[in-house]
Amino acid sequence: MLMEIAQPTLTELFKSALARWPSGVTIVAAEAEGERRGMTASSFSSVSLQPPLVLVCVDEGANLLSLLERSQRFVINLLAEGQQAVSNHFAGRPSTDYEPLNPDLSIDGALATLYCSKWQLYPGGDHRIVVGQVEAIRLGKAEKPLVYWNRAYHSLR
């Protein structure tokens, strides 16, 4: 008797392909009507230098999305090597009695913090593409970035 071997779906292959591409790790944060939230995101990119625009892709089911829709501003923190606990906290594995967000939504130890005004939200399949205009930047220490590759954190050598 011949057994059929299940072939991976296009979605499974796509996820495996993307896991082979390293990326930095960011925390996107927003506040609206007194509610503050942050979310770990690796789908971050620059868009334009003039004006300075960046984008981040947010899952349609993410709790942060409703805040991004209601808020006119958001913050993107570029994480440094060693900030895995911060990334995990905002990736659905929160630590109790731990609040990494400062009042201005920055994170201590971040390589850089980008303060953005909302430029536009665009549909993007099961995600929303959030474009922001960078209005201010706070640079942290020039250290190594937190890198995510093959479904795990890695260090640059």
C-alpha cells in the first residue's frame, strides 16, 4: 500500500522562506484615550527620505491595530542585542509587573526611537500597512541590533 506524503502548503513554504531572511526587531507602540499598547514587529522598513517615512505591517487581528487607527501618533523602538525579554514581552509572552514602555512610549536601551505621526494605513492582505512620518528621533548607543532569523534570536559576530 502506498502512503501519501503531505506536501507543504504555499503558506507553510512562504513562512519557511521568510524565516531564512534575517531582520531586526522593533517594538511599535501607540496610545489612545489612555490605553497604551506595544507590539513586537520585524516587518519594518524605511519608505522615503523626503519626507522621512517608515512602515510597519500589523496583523488585522493584533490588539495594537485599533490604537493605531485611533491615534495620530506612534513610536517605533529599534531593539538592541540583549533585549530579547522586551521583545518577548510584546510578542505575547508578557512578564508580570514589568512595563518596558516609558511615558513617551520609548524603551530604555533601544538603538533608536522614531516618533511618528500617522501618514496613512493601507490594506495588505491579512495585515495593515501602517505608514508614519518620522517627526523626531532619539538615538541610543550604537550597539549591535537584536536580530531574528530562522525563528530565533541571534547575535552578530
